[in-house]
Amino acid sequence: MNTDNLISNLQSNAAIYAVAAAAALVITVVFRKWVIPFLYHTVEYAIYFAAAHSFLAGFVRAFSWFREETEFKNFKGDVVGDWTPYTTPFSLDFWQMSLYNPQWLFWLELAIAALLLYVVVIIRPTRLKAKPMQNKKPKPGEISGGSSYSDKLRAAGRGMKSARPR
């Protein structure tokens, strides 16, 4: 990734980016009820996708190493000599289909990305709500771990009994 072009673009268009950032901040504050959950889901999805991409790249590399470095490649004797090891890009260029050695690995990664998107958005949507205020005053009998004697009598269906007989 060439960062020189990015830095020169940021320097030449600094005013435009500053105005866009201020507008984005205002929109985020005004519509925070919708923007904050969207940003939360986006970051969560990016973390899950990065983990899945890393796992797939590691698995493919381990598979290729196993096939090349062990006797398994000549188990049946039908492995061709010009076999190239499986590869996936372990960088930010994961969208370039030409970097995947078997082309089906690209489609597998897209299927994993779609499955993760389905899980994050549909199956387990996050609701960002404020917790309701709770009363700090303890209920009777809560400190000792049980309810009071009068609560137990009321639950049993009897009224309060007098301490003195009449």
C-alpha cells in the first residue's frame, strides 16, 4: 500500500476533509440513535472478518505446507510436479481475486463474510439502550437475605398475629 499518495491527497484537500469531518460529526450527534449502533456493528463486523480472514489464511498456509513438506503428496503418486501451493493474500488486498491461487478460495471467503454479516445484523442485533434507574433503597429483608416475618405471613394467606392475646 502506497501511503505517499494518500498523504499528498490529504495535504492538498485538507479544507475539504475538515468540512466533511465537521459535517459527519454533526450528523453523528443529531442522529446518534441510528449512527452509533451502525458504527458499533461495523466495527464488530470488521473485527470478526479480520479474525476469519486470518484463520483462513493460516489454514491454507498450513495445508500447503503439509502437502509440500510431507510424504502425503506422494501417497497415491498422482500429484503433478508443477503443483503450486495454495495461497490467500494475508494483507489488505483481500478483494483482488487474482491473489487467490485456487479461485474458489475467494468465493469461500465471500461466503464466510456473508455468513458473518448475517450473524451480526440479523441473528444477534445489538440494542444500545440506557439501563433504567434502579432504586438504591433495599427492600425489607433484602440485607439479611430473606423476606421479613410479616411478608411471609401475608404470602401464607394469614394476617399479622398480635403479640399479646386479647
